[in-house]
Amino acid sequence: MLTLKRTPKPGPHWLDPPDDEFAGNCTQSYTASHTTTELKDNDMEEIREELRQYILTEFLPGESPSNLKDDTPLRTSGILDSVAMLKLVSFIEERCGIEVEAHEAGNENFDSIDGIASFIEAKRSAAR
């Protein structure tokens, strides 16, 4: 009987945590240029503007801010794919001090800046 022995490939495994050099290369320009203070007490317009700037910087670099309206479809138009959604949810949780459940991250809450801002406001109100 033939027994195959599996040997690991040399080099880092994709599940291993990144080393400092790699992690530094992955830092997004938006994160580096903004503070990590939470957006807890901001009004809806400030939240919308913060979301717009994040989406433009991270997912639509070079796009004119005037082209990203509060009601522009984000998910259904393909602007935000599944990876972008993960990044956006992480940003919102960190910056807004809320927790987004998996079932809450659907099109009904995350397909426009208006929808996201309303969702954030509702989560904050429920926590009070």
C-alpha cells in the first residue's frame, strides 16, 4: 500500500497573521489620514459625509464626490462587493461604536448612504 505524506510548502501560509512589513503595505490611505475617534454624537448629515468619504476613498478612488449621492445604489449596482461590505461593516462598527449582525448587512440597510446612515441611527437609538 502506498502512503502519501503531505509536507508543508515553504513560506508563509495564507492563514498566518501578516508580518509587520506586509501589514504596513495593506494599510489604506483613508485609515492613515483619519483619526480613530468614534462618530457617536454626530448628526445624520455628518454620518452621511463620513460614509461618502470612506466609500470614495476605499472603493471609488478618483471618482467625483458629486457622483456619489445619498441614494446611489451601492450593493445592487456592484459598487460594493462582498469584500467591500466586510470592510465597510468593520469601518462602521469601529467608527460608530455599534455592532452589525450578519442578518442586518443586507441590501435593505446597506444599499445606499441614506440606508446606512438610517441603520446607524436606528442602532444607536435602540442602544440608548
